[in-house]
Amino acid sequence: MWAISVNLSVYEMKQKEFNIPFSGLKQGKHNFNYQIENTFFDSFGYDEFNATDINLDVVLNKTSTMMEVDLEASGTVNVDCDITSEPYDQAVSGDLHLIVKFGEEYNDENDEILILPHNEHQLNIAQYVYEMLVLAVPQKRIHPGIEDGTLESEVLDRLKELQPKEKRLDKKESDPRWDELKKLLTDK
């Protein structure tokens, strides 16, 4: 039990790195830069990436009544191919524009507008970064070597062996057993 609580505190500390203390900042634009590695995704319990190397640039524009936050990320994530299970580096990039306003209570129901309580003094962008990057990875992950034919894999060789050898040349040729059933559809 003790090891679990230690791990959770490590994850919480990783997400705290994404706290932006805005109360002491002057009005205007402020730049922040983060290097995102696998421990960031581990803190969310997300383990689909083998390795991560992503650069995140954040521009916070503070005004007297609100803040605008622009997130821009680019880099690579190492994932396993859906066809061969071979690991490869997938390029990812993403951007997000967030407007932060102040109100009576916290509200993040709108994807583009975040409302923070008036007494809040920092903004945590970890959840926004996480969602932006996970959605930036293609849903179907295919090793680039499959598309250009350079990947040599036992799985690909086996798939080629199992591929149907005979191809139908005449699409109009049909199985006579189905012809009788088709007549039932037209007989009414």
C-alpha cells in the first residue's frame, strides 16, 4: 500500500509541473516551454506509448479580465504498429487555443472556455495537454515501412502467405446457389 501512495505522489508532482502561476505575472504575453516524456502520460495511467519526445510551447496572454492560452506541441511518440506490432516513431503535432475567464466557481464544460474561481492564482494545463496529444496520434497506427515496402517482418511474410491466391476476374459471374436465393427476393 505504501508503494502505491508514493507512486501517486510522483505522478501528482509530474502534473504539478504544468501549473502556471498567473497571479504574479504582468499583463501581456508570457512564454513557457515544456519537454514531455513518458512519465507525463504515466501520470494519467496511459501506457500506449513506448517512448515520448515532445516539445510544448505555451503562450499565455494575460489581460485585466481574462487570459488566452495557446498550446503548440510537436515531436514524436514511439508506438507499436497495429499490423505487425513493430515499434516505430510516429510524428505528432497539435495546437489548442483556450480562453480563461473568472467567475464564481470552476467550470470546464466548454472545450474552449475555462472558468476559474476569482480567488484562483494558478492554472494547471496538464489535462488539456494530455487530451491534445493523445488525440494527435492517428487512430490506426501503421509502420511507415509497410506503406513504402521497406519493412521486413515475419508477420508481413505470414500475411502474404495467407493472402488469397485466386482473384475473381469476372465480377458478374456468381454462384448458382445464390441465384436461387436472389429469386426469392424478387418474387412477391
